[in-house]
Amino acid sequence: MADKRHEIPVLDETDRRILRVIQSADDLSIREIADRAGISHTPCWRRMQAMEAAGVIAGRRHRLDRQAMGLQVRAWCMVTLKIHDSATLPDFERAVARIPEVIGCALLTGQEDYMLEIVTVDLRSFEALLKDRLLPLPGVQHLSSRIALRDILADRPLPA
């Protein structure tokens, strides 16, 4: 039997209204979601269950304010590896996943191999993270970082 998470479901306008509503606030009850989406409670619940089963809705979570938590620096670090063999890439990925300050990691096409999204309390801790924990990661040849001055768009909902 095929994994339903890999099948792209057909979403109608009602499903898309539900998705827009749940992206606007993650603490709404099913009844509140249904009211805002313009349908009744039970069909809303059934549609959400179906979208969860299909992997469209990947769960609910609260967003935290990084600055209120004292994480003042947000940066992206471009990583270039020395070699690209079958051992180095997974070793790098496992090692970077163990660093809590790395909140995102993407494998890239082009000149750089990975892009890491990083948060730290200040520039000094960012520098220490680069020198002490990122440079020694398996296979790292070069790091290049960009520090965000301010967010223009952040946590934008997916188009639905």
C-alpha cells in the first residue's frame, strides 16, 4: 500500500479556507476554525483529519519570540564541504542536527552545499559557535555567514 503522505491530495476551496485559518492562529478550537472557515464543526473536523492523514497538516505548535527569549542574533551560514562522498554528507547532517542553535538546515544546489539558520544570544556566542562547533564538523571546508539586521517578512503563512 502506498504512503498517503507522498500522494498530493486534491484540496478544494473549503480545505484552503481551513488551512488559511489554522495558519493565522495555532490555538483555535475546531469550532472556532469551522466558524472562521464558514462551515460547521463536524465537516471541519473530518476535513482536518483527512488533511492530517495526508500529511498536509503536520501538527500544531506555538511560535516563540526569539528576541523575547534573549536570542538576539539570527544568521544564515553557508557551508561548503571538502568532499561529497556517501559518508561525509550524512555525517555532517547528523552532527549539525545535534547543535541546538541551528534551527534550520537545507541541502543546496550551486556553489555552497548547505545553508544553516542559526540563532544565538549575541555576536560573541555566534563567533564561538562558528569557531568551536561548526568549523570542526565532518567535512567542512568553508563557512560564510550572513547576519540578519531586521526581519522584513517572517513566519509568513504558506499560500493556501
